[in-house]
Amino acid sequence: MTRTTTFHARLLRSGVDPQTVTVRASSDVPPRTLRRAAGGGGTLNFDVYALLDADGWPASATYTYVESLSREPSAADE
């Protein structure tokens, strides 16, 4: 059985102050990527971050920004 871990993810993005968020993961290892909700305005927007440093695991891990994704909401999203 896999346990659920709560940890602090430090999110790094060029030109933006670092942000620390609390994340739940259903794994004994840090997730390789995080997808965070961003923006709005009729589309679903997500910022994608990749694992950079897991030296503080399981208490914390550091992620770096990779890209932003967006898509139109489907009927299942409403």
C-alpha cells in the first residue's frame, strides 16, 4: 500500500519570486513533475514544474518551471 505524503514544494520561475506550496503526493518518492492551476478566463491553464532537487525529501523538494499549458474545458469539467 502506498502512503500519502504531504510536503513543501519550492517553485522556481525566472523573473518571479520563489513560491512555496504544500503538496500531497501518493508516493514514497517526490513526483517528477507538478502541475499547478494558473490564470483563468474560460480556459484551463496550468504551469508545469519539473523536479530539480529532492535533498529535503520527504519534507520538501524544489521544482523549476518548464512550461504553461492550456485547454478548453470539456463537459466533464463543468
